[in-house]
Amino acid sequence: MLDDDKLEKVLELYFNRFNNINTEVLKLLGETIKQFDGVTPSQAHKIAQKLKYGTDLDELINEISKASGKSAKEVRTLLDKVAEENVDFAEVYYKAKNKEFISYKDNKQLRRYVSTVSNQTNELFKNIADSRNIGFTFIDKKGNTIFKPLRDVYNDLIDEAVYNVSTGVTDYQSAMRSTIRKLADSGIKVHEEKVGYKSGYNRRIDTAVRQNILDGIRTTNIGIQNLVGEEFGADGVEISAHSPCAEDHLEYQGHQYSTNKYDEQGNLIEEGEYEKIEKKLVRQFGTLNCRHFVFRIVLGVNQPSYTNKELKEMEKESHQKVKYKGKTYTKYQATQEQRRIETEVRKQKDRQIIARASEEIGEVDKAQQKISQLTTLYKDFSESVGLPTYIEKMQVSGYHRVKAKK
């Protein structure tokens, strides 16, 4: 089965692929800004025409399409593997109930289900391949978040550069500085309403892809577990376990629970322990960043994957209080603080990349100083609270450290 480490490696593969796309977009925009520095208004208009009718943006959009196509082809293989592992996990329960076991590769019903999930998961990649669905978000004068497609952002950036040159601003780079920051802080995003989501929240392309793959894996896991559980006659579930764990799920993880019992007509006879727990939870298992998986089982066939001693150790670690500079955290809260710092480091690296491409040295120095400060904080915080560091989570393709001015 996909454990936490394996799952994270899969998700990081897709995250990094589209994080690279984000870097390439920022570099192109930064290089576009640079081309107008120090030119006359007449030269600026000629450069603008050359860029708008050039192929640089088209070539980059084509690379985004290729990355989407490659990811879409991989999804079915990934979900087939997840499904196969789920079916193999259930074999012992088929035998315990004297039911015929059919392997995943020979089970047409399960393969049709995974095909459907695969097609749903790939919808995002199809939409990303359409450049109208990817772009940047900005805050307008009324404080509203607006989305602009990539091509519009590119053309507007060129127009802004021409305007600043034509109006004779004394410092072109200073005039473009705010735009550089806004582009970096937004990053390339997916217009979620256009790709079928109703949240109105536009996620960065790398984050959207990561979540999309995770959703596909979870949907496959849940669906296959429900289908095979119905076939072999599951009467319980086992919930996976990890540490540190969020407080709301901590007492339930790693245990086996009974599930609803029904009569032959499908009427509920007895409510299961698992369903009672789910009713009590605000955040159900496998939702809202929960890393737990739920497996259908036959109670009494085998022992839980984790012993009571191991679960007590996980509980102890999750409850453990740690302090850093006067503030107290649980171990789980400390991991969330790590994620916050990692995200901020990546944000500053994006700023440095676009500033370096546009040769805005002042912004490069500011970003580099912040990166150094945050990296030091990250290492000091992690060591102080006893957590391993995940330097790879702060990596950004195209970032190169430069010596910042003091």
C-alpha cells in the first residue's frame, strides 16, 4: 500500500514538474521587463511589437501543454497501481469469507471504475493545456481578487513597460518593482471556476496539480475499498496511522471499527462504530488535508497494522509540547509551522528568480536576504523542536543563490 513516504514522493514528482513551469513563466516575464530598460520610447514600441508577435510565449505555452499531456498519460498507470494494491490487500478477507478472489487485472468492474476516476483526474490536465485557463491573480482597487489569463498578463506587462518608458519615468526599474512582486507572489495559477470547481479560489498550478493527483488516489482508494468490501462482505474498517497526527483524529487512528449492519432489504439494523465516529467529526477522514486512509476489513481476521504500544508512542509524540522562543507548540502544530516557513521560502525564491531575470538588483538582494533569514530560522526551529528538516520542500527550479548586499 502507499504509505506516507511513498505517497509524498509521488505527489512531489507532480508538484515539482509544474513548479518548474511556474519558474519558466516568471523568468520569461522578468526577461520581458529587462528588454525595455534604458531604451527610448521609439525603441520600446518596436520591442513591444516584436514580443507580441514573437514565439517566446507560444513556445512556453506549448511546454505547459506537453507537461500536462505527459502527466495525463501517467495517471492511469498510477491509479491502476493504487487499485491493484487495494485489491491485493483484500485477498485475505475473500479467503476468510470463502468468496472467490479475482485479481485486479482480471476484474472488469474495478478496471472500469478506475478508468472513470482516471478520466476525471485528467480533466484538470486537459484544462491546463488550454492557456486561457491559466494565469495570474491580482487585487483590484476595490480589494477584489481578479484572474487574468497568461497571454493577457504578458501583453499587459509589455504595455505597462512601454507606458513607463514613454512617460519618461526617472527610474524604470523602480516603476516596475511592484509588478515584479505581484507576479512572483501570485505565481502561475489555475482558474478553478473554468476547470469545474466552484470554490472561486484560484490555486497555484503546482498546488492544484498536487491536490488533483491526491484526490485521484483517494477517490480510487475509497471506491475500490467500497467495491471489494461489498464483494467479500466487510463488517469493519481499519484506519491508517501516522505521527505526528492532528488532535481531532488522533484517538481513532490505527484502530479497527465495526460498520453499519443491514438486513437483506437494505434496512439499517445496527449503526457501526465507524459511522458514529464520522458523525462526531467536523473533518472526516481523508478530507481537508487529512492523510488517513480507510480500509474495509472483516473483523477478527487479523490484528491491526499497528500495535497498541506503537499507537501510544504516536499519541505521545503528537501530544508532546515543544517550545521555541517562548511559544508552545504540539508536535503536529510544529510541523504546520515548518510548512508555513517552507512556503514563504519558495515565495521569496520566486521573487528572486523574476527579479534576477529582469536584472532588478535591489529586489534580488531583498529576496536573497529574506531567503537566508528564513532558511536559518527553519533550521533553528526544526532543531529546537526536534523535527527533521525537509530541504527539498523549499527547492524551486531555476533558483540560484547570489551573494546579497548587507
